[in-house]
Amino acid sequence: MKSYKTTIHTENDTVNVVHHSTKIIQHNLVNKTIKLNNGGWFSKTTKDRMNEYFNDSNLYSFGVFQKKGDWFVLTPNNDHKNALPYENDMILEVK
């Protein structure tokens, strides 16, 4: 992932994606979980970085999208119609 003001690094068993100074993704490779946090920045760029990480990690069933100003999260268990409302620090299982 090469993006402006976005870095990716690994600490122990966790891949961290940092956009500006906010850890927007913490992917624990052992527990197989991803923690999302936009730091209060509901921006297109933050959402794009999250989706870019999902795609780069072959997690194509996951995604973040916006509808009528609200953010939603797709997982393998739901679709756009039944998407989860986005919450900071939500944890997704990525089996």
C-alpha cells in the first residue's frame, strides 16, 4: 500500500495501517481480527484506505461504504442491504 500520508507496519502479530496519525486498521494475524478506527474523520480518503487494505489483503468480502452520509461495513455475512453500521473500534472476524 503506497498512499499519501498512509503507512503500514507490523508490530508483533498485528499489521497497522496509519493514515496521518490515526491507526485506521489493526489486523491481528493470529486472532484473525481487524479493528477499524477512523479517528472521527469520516472522509473519502480514510474510507478508501480501509478498502485498499481489504483488497490488497485479498479480503474482498469486506468493505466500507457510505450511504446518505452514514458509513456501513460489509462482511462475508451481509450485503449492501444488510450492512453493519460503522462504529469506531469495531472488530471484524476475518477467518
